Amino acid sequence: MTYKATNFSEKFALFSEHWSPKIIAQMNDYHFKLVKFQGEFVWHHHSDTDEVFIVLDGEMTIHFKDGDVHIKAGEMFVIPKGVEHKPFAQQECKVMLVEPAGTINTGDAGGEKTAPDGVWI
Amino acid sequence: MTYKATNFSEKFALFSEHWSPKIIAQMNDYHFKLVKFQGEFVWHHHSDTDEVFIVLDGEMTIHFKDGDVHIKAGEMFVIPKGVEHKPFAQQECKVMLVEPAGTINTGDAGGEKTAPDGVWI
């Protein structure tokens, strides 16, 4: 039979809301999630895990307490476990996150930008 | 301070050999590796882990015993743990692999295409 690869553009076309990661693949106990960023997110950290940001389209900045990183399409960055960070995107930016299943987007912070976990597209 | 994102094109420019994955990032106990594929690889499987292929440039096919999957730039596929597979690329294809640290490229099969593990670029 012919298996089908997961196409990022096709998946991004299925949703429009910002800051709400959608799961597209699972590897062992990790999820690969697509998310659209625009504007300011909240300061937060993840106590139990590193978190990978891979920018697929556009560009974004992640603020840290001691600086920042600019990430554009074709680049990735690993946020170390426990490090406070605040994503920001001037214009819409399409990102793939890699993190353990069950990771919540706002980490320890909670609040109105907390997205439901476990949503596959 | 300003942190630097990992740029895939810059990393790919640092090596030319095929079938020899280079580590570019670590998330928890997982490695993100860049590899250039061209030609036929060997049949093999990984007994202990799923394996993620993300195609960044070009296109490739992974043969399975019961079919195959075609993956092009902007697509990904997860090879389930234990499933025999054989990567193939007609022309050079640039890929990012995600798998546990210590995963050997030829899995159970060994042979001359077995690449050294643990090489960072």
C-alpha cells in the first residue's frame, strides 16, 4: 500500500486561530504540533521538559529574562527545561513544536491563552 | 544577550557525505540530526524507538515490506518502532531525523553504511 506523509501546508490550512497548538504526529511519547503565532504570548516555563521551536514560515522572537533569540523559517531553537520565556511574533508565524505529550502551552503560568491539550488535526 | 537559532542551511553547508547523520540539537534525551540521502540505503529497523523523518529539501521514498511512502520538502513521517524500512532518494535529499540519543542509523542491520553516532556539527 501507499502510506501518506504529513504535509505541513495542508495541516496549517485546517485552522486559523493563534496560540493553539494542534498535534500532527506522535513519536514514542512525544508530540509534534503545529501552531500559528501572532502578537505577544505570556511569560511561562515548563518545569519538566525542554521544548523545541522549529519555524516553518515567517519569523518570531523568544524573549528570555537575560536576552532573546530571533528564529526565522529554516531555523530551530531548544528552550531548556525551566527557563522562563515569552514568544512574540510581529506578523503571523508558523511553527512546529516538539515536546512530550501532555505539555501545556502556557506551562506553569495558566491564564486565558492556555489552549486545550490533545487536539489532533 | 542575543542567543542564536540553529540554521539548517548553515549546518548542511558543513558536510557533504551521504547517510551520515550529524547532531544539531538535543531536547531532553532526544537528538535532532541533519542527514543527506542519495541512492539506496539498507533494510533495517529500530527495535526500541519510533523514528521521525522531516524532509527539508528534495524528496525521498521509504520502502516498507508492504508498501512505501513518498516524502517531499515540507512533509514528515513517523516510522513506527520495529518496522522494517529502506530509505531511497533518486537525487540528493536533505532530511532532519528526530530520535533518541544513541540511535544508530542502520538499526539492527549493521554493515558498511553504519555511521558513527554522536557527531555534532
